[in-house]
Amino acid sequence: MVFSDVPKNVAYRWQEGATQAEVFLKPSGLLSPTPGFREEGSNGLALDGQGRLLLCQHGERRIARYENGKFTSLADRFEGKRFNSPNDLAVRRSGEIYFTDPPYGLDKMNESPLKELPFSGVYRLATDGKVTLLTKSLNFPNGIAFSPDEKVLYVAVSDGKAPRIVAYDVQPDGGIAGERVFFDALPLKAAGGKGSCDGLKVDRAGNLWATGPGGVLVISATGKHLGTLGTGVPTANCGWGDDGSTLYITANNMLLRVKTQTKGAGW
């Protein structure tokens, strides 16, 4: 199990039976010392169809693939301008990569002098390397995932004033339409829940397991809040592992796991 420590610019690896995590990649996101970053490391991780590791690299401001000890840049610009700091990604069965690009990696974020794009986008990276902007309507797009049938795209929005999860209908050409609020997390934050809408994954029944105020929120495919796995701390991301029924969770300074009665989509 591999996970990112974004501020420390390290990706760690943990294996069953180990007493602690070990360094897997250092550096993981910023390969050469460069000023102007508040969070340098890798953030969201995924595997492509060939089992190769894909990374959102804050410091290098790109989507990259890691194999045989080397990083390969897959996308670092849109219309000639550098991304802000790619945050999370989801891979379709077709091999296309959908990803979010808020400014969290940059010092001063939206006011960073390094910022080249005037918005935070959600993008599609086609298998031929073409990058398409899907939407620029979200202030802080973060976690991203598909429904099991890949007909709906979910994006977590970590906007402090309006934490929420939005949903889109995926079009035949790979674009998205019909933006709507799928789940409003502001009441949970107002009630004292720590954290914001961040990472999310989907199970085979279409339920979302989404980090948000209070821990990991379990939300039905119709947007009903079924319950929360309370962590007591701000919770960043989660992912399915083992036989697909174990949910691994990164929460503040902890790596957690919980056995569930479902399995992740695709398992």
C-alpha cells in the first residue's frame, strides 16, 4: 500500500506485517529544490491498466508515471500554461485519466506568482496525450472518482465556504455535463466536523466513501448520508485494498484501515 506525505515530499509504502511504513519515493513530487511551494510532494495516486503507478506531483505540477525507477511526464500544461498543482486522479477503463488541479501546492495558492492559469480546472488526459479542460467552475476541486458504470463523474470540492461533492454526467465523447450538487457537507462542518471534502472512492454498489467533515462519509448513489467512519481528525483520502473489501484511510498523521461488507468498484 503506497500513500503520499504531501508536505514532506515523500511517498511511503506499507506492507502487511510491517511495524511501520518505509520510504518508497523521496522526492515524490518536487524533484529539484525550487522555491514557491507550500506542499511539494505527490498527492493523489492510482494505477493504470498495466499496474503502473500514476502520481499527481505538486512540485513538478504534472501527472506522471513511475516505473523502473524513473518518472515519465504525461501532462504538465494546458494550452501552453503550467498546471497549478494536480491533486487527484481517476482512471477510466479506456485508459483516460481525469484529474483535478487546485492551487494547494503553491505558496499563497491563488495569489502565487507561479500560478499561470486563472482557474482551478478538472481535466481529461486522453490516451494520445491530449489534455481537455472539462470545467473551470469549481474553486477548489479535489478528489475525483467514477460511478461503477462510468456514467457519472464525482468531484469533491474542498471550498471552505461550501464543502460539497458535485456530480456530472459523462458524455459519449468523454466530456461532462449537468453539474449538480450531489452532497452538501456544510451542515457537517457547521456541526463541528473536522476536515473538508477531499478524497473519495466508490464501491461496487455505487456508494461513495468520501473523506469530509468528521471522517469518511458513506453516501448512497442517491446522495443519502448513510453514516460516517469517525476518525476524530481531518481525513485526507481513502482507497480499497487487499481483496477489495478493506478500506485504507489516511487521516492526519495516521494510516488506518477498516474491513467492510462491500468491495470497491472494479474488484
